[in-house]
Amino acid sequence: MLQAELHAGRGNAPEAAALPLAVTRLTLTDFRNYAAERIEVATRPVVLTGANGAGKTNVLEALSYLTPGRGLRGVRLPELARIGGAGGWSVAARIETPSGVAAVGTGIEGRAADSDDDEGAERRVVRIDGAPARGPAALADLIRVVWLTPQMDRLFTEGRSDRRRFLDRLVLGYDPEHGRRVGAYERVTRERLKLLRDGGGDDSWLTALEGRMAEATVAIAAARREAVMRLRGALAAGIGPFPRAELTVRGLAEDLLGEHAAVEVEGRLQALLRRNRTADRDANRTQEGAHRADLEVVHLAKGLPAALCSTGEQKALLVAVVLADARLQAVHRGAPPLLLLDEVAAHLDETRREALFDEILALGSQAWMTGTDRALFERLTGKALFLGVAQGKVTDG
Ligand SMILES: Nc1ncnc2c1ncn2[C@@H]1O[C@H](COP(=O)(O)OP(=O)(O)OP(=O)(O)O)[C@@H](O)[C@H]1O
Ligand SMILES: [Mg+2]
């Protein structure tokens, strides 16, 4: 009923088509350089243009907190609070999904200057349709957001943790439980390491923790393998001028699962964790588990790993992965994910840029794109909503 009203209100009621996945209202409070800002948009793609430092990426970053995880810049949550504000921040959104409209809010409370409640400041509260959710993981059931940022130009050449996070964000689209499992795994892993470090560690308690770690690692690895397998099919077929790519997830459990039953892999992992107790304590880190996996990407036409490709080729590979995922999601979930594309147009040649825009329009994805140069988005005139950003204010472009 509400959906029908919303569409009727906009005067463009779609006849039969499923609703796209889109944010139609975004409210930022004390978020980065936004004191209080409300953006109302349609379900079409959005182009944000403005000068350096205007607040374009900050809008995308706010949208990235509508999903579980550490956000587009991966920073600590208090850092997002507006300098000069009360210390808290919030992002609220109206989200249209294929199964209805939802109101989502997330953020952290400000805290008194003398408070030492660091834990509280690191945990964000999530509300869905007015009711508190158990945590950010609940957002995965509602909405999917995938992003590409200039920082990700180094995704293939730097450490594996960002690649793994990129992969895990993709996995969420195929298995919304994935975020909860990864979160639970990280908590148990921290608990075991703390016990080892503190010299405590009643054997049966450690064994129980290691059992949970092994079980979670196998479940996480299986979900990663499944998502990568699906993506491989879409990527091998190729997407327009974007390079065909081969994806592989590497990790002890991921590799073992290719040849052994899950229970056996779990048993081996648990035995390994037990053997590693002393070494893990001495190194103050857990040497094996779900947090060690990596995503390998090969440029098929060149037969080269992504890390040996040019900057532009690496970007094109990433775009190919994101578009392949969006295509699959459109079928799998009835809607492609929200795409946050920070300065992507500026990094692609004209052919690829136009192919990207055409693909976004064909998918019906609400892509939020940023750039300093509006001319690069000319092809989207009349098809996307253009907004101007200046000094923490968003205006009709
Ligand atoms: N916590 C904060 N409080 C207030 N301002 C902040 C905070 N964090 C970042 N800023 C400021 O927000 C402004 C906008 O940042 P943002 O990254 O969104 O710019 P941008 O429009 O994407 O610019 P560019 O084109 O250079 O990428 C910057 O001037 C930055 O210093
Ligand atoms: Mg920016």
C-alpha cells in the first residue's frame, strides 16, 4: 500500500516491474562536514559534482553505513562525527526494496569528554522501521551496497585484508548471514588470543573456543567459495569492454574444501589451532583462520595477475567484478545493489566510461557517482539526477 502511494505520489507508477533497490531519502546529522542535511532523490542514478573538499565522498561514505561492516573508508566510528558537533552522528534513510519500503537509521551517540567508554563509541546502533535491530548485520537482509573508491586502486597491490573485505562484501549478497558469521568469528578469535596472552586458558575452554573458530572458518570459507563460483561464471562471459577475469579465493579452509568434506576440514583446523597455541601467544596474533583468506584476480586476456596490470586495467577489472555481481544480484535478489562509485568516471577512458553508464542504466541500479567535472557525466543527462555539493550542502545540480 505504502509503496503504491509513494509511486503514485511521484506520478510515475511503474506498471509491473519490481521495485529497484534505492535510497530515496538520506538524512545526515553531524556526519563529517554535514551538520544537518536531507537529500531526497528518485530511484534513478545520482551524480554528485562539486569542488575538492565539498563533501561528495562523505555522502557515499554515509550510504556505506546502510550495510554491515566498517564503511567505505574503514575508519573508527568516532572519526565520522562532525568536528565541532556533540560527538555523535547519525545517518537515516528511506530505502525502497523489491519487498517494500523501510526506514533505516544508524549512528553512535555522543559521549561525555570524561567518559572512557571506548567500546560504546565503537558500536553503532541500528534501527529498522523504528525498532532497534540487534546490530548492523540485520541491514544485510534489507539492502546491499557495493563501492569503488580511488583508494581501491591499490587493492591488488597492497595487503590482503582489503581484498578480503571486498570479497566479504560481495559474499553478503549471496548469503546475508555471512556478516554475522564473520563478526562472531572475530569475537571468538579475540577472546582466544586474550586468554592465551593472559596465561589463563583452561584447556577445555580454549578447546571450545577453537571448535567455534574452526566451525565458523569452514562456514565462512564455504560461503566465499560459493559466491566466487557464481561470480566466475558471470566474469568469464565478459561485460562489454571490461576485461574478462578469473577469480579464486585462497585460504587454508577454502583450499581444503575443494578436496575434503566440511567436517574433516573443521577437524583439521581445530587441531591446527590447538597446535598453534604457543606460537599464536608469542606472536600475539592468530596465524590461521578465516581472517587469512585472499582473493586472487587474473586478467584472462593477458594471462596476468591483477597486480601486474596497469592502473587503468586494474580499475577496469574491479569494475568488471562489481558489474558481474550487480548482474547476478539483479537475478538472485530481484534487484541490483546500490553502487557507490567515487570518482570512477575520471579513471576510465571514454569507451569504458560510457559502457559503465549504459550498464548501470540497463541494470536499473541506483548508482551514486561523484566527480569534480560534470562534463564526464554528459551521457547521463536526463537519465540520472544531478546534485551539486558545496561546503557540506547538497543542492539541485
Ligand atoms: N569529522 C569531520 N568533521 C568535519 N569535517 C570533516 C570531517 N571529516 C572530514 N571532513 C571534511 O569534509 C570535507 C569534505 O570531504 P570529502 O572527502 O567528502 O570531499 P570531496 O567532495 O569528496 O572532495 P574530493 O573531490 O577532494 O574527493 C573535507 O574538507 C574534510 O576535511
Ligand atoms: Mg572525494
